[in-house]
Amino acid sequence: MSAPLLLEMRGMCKSFPGVRALQEVDFELRAGEVHVLLGENGAGKSTLMKILSGAYRSDAGEVRLEGRRVRLHPPVEARRLGINTIYQECSLVPHLPVYANVFLGRERCLGGGILDRRGMRRAAREILHDLGIELDPEVRVSRLSIAQQQMVEIARALAFEARILVMDEPTSALTQTEIRKLFGLIRAVRKRGVGIVYISHRMEEIMEVGDRVTVLRDGRRVASGRVADVTIPQLIRWMADRELADHFPRRPTTVGEPALEVENLTTRDKLAGISFTLRRGEILGVAGLMGSGRSTLARALFGELRVRSGCVRVHGMVAKIGSPAAAVARGIGYLPEDRKRTGLVLPLSVRQNIALANSERVYPWGWRRSQRETQLAQVQVDQLRIRTPHLEQPVVNLSGGNQQKVVLGKWLAREADILIFDEPTRGIDVAAKVDIYRLLAELAGQNKAIIVVSSDMIELLAICNRVAVMSAGRVAACFERGAWTEEAIMNA
């Protein structure tokens, strides 16, 4: 006998200026199940979940909880009804301890406005223990790893008596060990009868953790069923409306002369004696656990961090890269890990963002050449398949994957010779990943020199000529294609 229905969303519609995000979408969730929500970036997943969380008000349709019609807007109403969302970006207060975050917004008082700190510590410890989470309730959240912070968010949701938990890309920044712990926690939450909506682009996770799956495409529901009854190729066909037999394009096999040479690069607190050579036509992968210095290396090479010692040569010439402007002048482009905070100006349009790194071409002598700006942007929108109703669309209104493509387009329009990509496919759907892998291969074929920093080991092994492994701010090992195994890289 199937579990009772917790949630029914019927005929959900939502439009924005120039975009019809949802069209008559149905979705349901049962008690104690993990219902996976799939779709390419821009398919409508985030819009549907923002309606569920109360952030958006639907244009049409109805929502029922345990058969009773409800209103979810504003978000405080959704939380009152037991609907909690755990986003990719942590929503905890870093300087407060774990127990204070667990009861944030629903603090317990003794009377006269005095907080019952002892009672909250005791209750938080019980909740953590019941979930199998080994954390000190009195430790500050700022000292926790991302995985531990997510666990605190789950404990907080249960302290608020959550009946529905929405998890948006919960494993995007986790190691394999942390993912295993998170999956164990999800199973413990299910046993409590909590229904979980799970959003992810990692196919292997879906097959492991999901009970049912619903696929959205272009704002419509195209398929729904039991995870046990579908295959990964079938899910990809539903998402992309096309076959994706060749997930990874052919890798470049020939490389040219050195484009970037790094000798004993050292920064104040993270990097120590980094040395490597990057050649034209090569894709060099950088692997390592969180905190190993991967992103620090990318930022140092782009001039965002001060270098204490070492030498950098660009095309054989010593280069002092003390600022991003100096890096750009040397033909270096950088796609940062946090695209929203450091890669884009969200209120500006697609056209304006792509033009940002090309000011001397579109603003000669300080005069604006809007026609040139439009031409530059249109080429990148077409080449990268950026899904936008028009070039004047504010980037903040695009999906995460399309925002990532706008950052890429900015540097491709610049025609940078050396490209540094930090987690280029994080939070991006399968079809968009294929587009980026194809693009990387094409750029390498054009003699671009490329560095890809990634936590996705399969990705690195598939697209790179070499993989350098970082540990504790140093290059622990470097593997040539054909001389590596996933086990050897993980050991390093």
C-alpha cells in the first residue's frame, strides 16, 4: 500500500516578462519518499520550488497539503505549514552556535524575554543524536564544513516540525565521503515520514537516493514515474528531447609550446611552491579536496590574490600579474567558482555582461558603440545556446546554467588565450554540461590553453590531457593521460 499524499500541486502556471516559466505543471509528493525533480536549466524547477516555498505566487493552479487547499505566500506561511527549503547557499548565521541556528526564528524562552539556552542546547543535542549527526551544539557554524552546515539546516527544519523538505543541489560542493553521510541522513529523515523533493543534475545520485522522478522541459511536465523503472539515457532524453550518446566529446591530443609557466608560486596563507607548465591546445585539470588550494590557485593566477614569491611566464615572457586588469591585459580569462558574486553584474542585461570584459572594443575613446556590443553578445548567445528571450534580459532572471554561459561568453568575446575555469559545470544540467565539454574541446582545438578546476573526478578524467592534484596548498602529484587511475588521483 502506497504512502499517503502529502502534497499536490495542480495546474501550476507562472510567467515573467518575456518568459513563460511554468505551463500547467502537476507535481505530487508522498510521505516518506524522495521525489527527484529533473530538468535542464530554465526548465522551471526553481520556479516551481519557489512557489512551494512561498517566494513566488503562482498565476494559476492550486496547492493542497494532505488534501486541504492552502496558500503558501509569503514564505513564512509555507514554513508555518511545515515546508522548508535547503538552498545551495547556506542560510545559517555563521557567528552563532549550532543550537542557536537550529532554533533560529523559534527561540525558546523561560519568561520575561530570557532565552532558554540550556533547554535549546539539550533539545538540539537530542535532534542531532536522533539523526546520527555527531556535532557539538555549542560550536560556531563558521567552523563547520559545508556538509556539516547542511546537516544543521536539516536539523533546523526538523526542529520546525517540517513535513516537506526541498533540497536544491545538496551535493554540489561535497566530497564523496560527505555525500555518503548526507545520503544516510536523508534515509533517517524519510523514516520520520518527511517527504523530500530532491533537485540534482548528478544522474548517479538520482538512481541511488530517489523513489520517484518528475522531469520538466520548457516549463512543462514531460514525464513522471518510479526511479526503478527508468534508465539514465531515458532520463536524459526526457530532459533534452534528444539523444546524448556522446556525453564527452573527443579530447584534444596534440599540444603546442608553453603558454603559461609557473615556478614556485607562493601566497601568504594557502599556496606553497606551486610549479607547472600549461601548453597551447592543452586542458590541464586541477583536482583536490575542499581546502586544498584549488580555487586559491585560480584566483592567484588571475591577480585576485597577492603573490609573495615565484615567477609566472606568459608565452615565454615574465609577467607580473598583480591585479585582474593585468591578467586580462595578458590574455587571461577567468570563470570564478561563485558566478553570481564575482562573475556577473546581476542587474545588468545579457548584452552588457558580455561586453564587460571588452570595453575597449565597444567603448572606443569613451564612446559607446551599442551596435558592436549587440553583435558581440549575439554571437555568444548563439554559440553557447544561452536561453534568453532577448539580449536586454537582466542576467538575474536567467537560470543558473545560462548565467554560467554568460560568464563564458564574456571571455570568449574577449578572445583570451589562457582560460581558467573554476567548477565550470557545477549546478548545470546534463545537456548544458555537454555543451560546455564540447566548447572546451573546441577551444583547445583552437590552441587555447585551458585550466579546469573541478571536484567532479569523472569530468576531469574525461576531458583533460593531464591532471594535477593539490593537497594542503601544494601540487602533490601530476598525472598524464593513460598513466592515471581514479584511485591513484584520490590517494594523491
